[in-house]
Amino acid sequence: FFYTMRTSFVLLLAFPPSASALLSVKPITSDAGYHSLREATRSTGRIAIVEFSSETCAACKIARPLFERMAAMYDEVEWHEQLYESSTKAHFKSCGIAFLPHVHIIQDGVAIESFSCPPSKLYGRIGSKLHSLVAPLRPHRGWLNGRRWHSWRIGRRLDQE
């Protein structure tokens, strides 16, 4: 566990999130905003990712820059974050969220993937799922910004299936 956490920190320091990544993660302030996002994905056919987190959660603080970095890499996807507050407690329970950070991947109005994981596995877990969803939309399969997409954590190219 310590080794994977250290690897995530090394990646974070080597590739800090850009200013555009900070702007690409949009906040969701209420449960109505979450439901309207689901309806919007149903009507537009886009993919949306929602990270449920808390400002007091240490794992969420570690996962936040990783999430922002992924937002900069996948601009075909809408990236959102909903913070845990006392007013959103019932909404978090209705979504089946027991641990933070928690991620929903939404396509066509349905959460096709829902999971909680430590920050050390967040990058690989979202990346592998998104690669299978977004790769058909990209002109050159396996390429990202002119270079080969490679997951440093798992040591293999994600385009090899």
C-alpha cells in the first residue's frame, strides 16, 4: 500500500494539474444538480464523471489533484465534483455511497460504473474504464496529445486489451 501511495505522489509531483484542469471540474451543489446532470447525459449522449468527496477527508484531498489531471487528459468527458455536507447526506445515502472518495461514471442517464477506491487506485480504475469508452471517439487509438498513452502504475499500455 505504501509503495502505491508513494508512486501516486511521485506522479503528482512530476505532472501537476494545469490551470485548465482546475477549471474543467465543475461543482455540483445539490442533489437536483446531480439529477439534472443525469438527464443532460441522457439527452446529449455524453459521458460524465462525478466524484463525491469531502473537504475533511484526507483521501479525498490526495485524490483531488489526480482527478483534476484526468480531467485535463479527457476533455471529451464532463467532470464534476460534489462535496459532502450535512445538507447532502440523504443524497449521498440514496446514491449508495458509503465511503469517500466515491466515483460515478454516467452515460445515457445511468451510472454505468460506481465505486469507492483509495487514491492510489483511482487513476488506474477511472483510466481503464474511460479508455474503453473514449478510445472510439479519438482519431488515433492509444495516442494522447501526440504521445503514447501509458499507465505508469500498472506498467502496460491501456490500449492493449
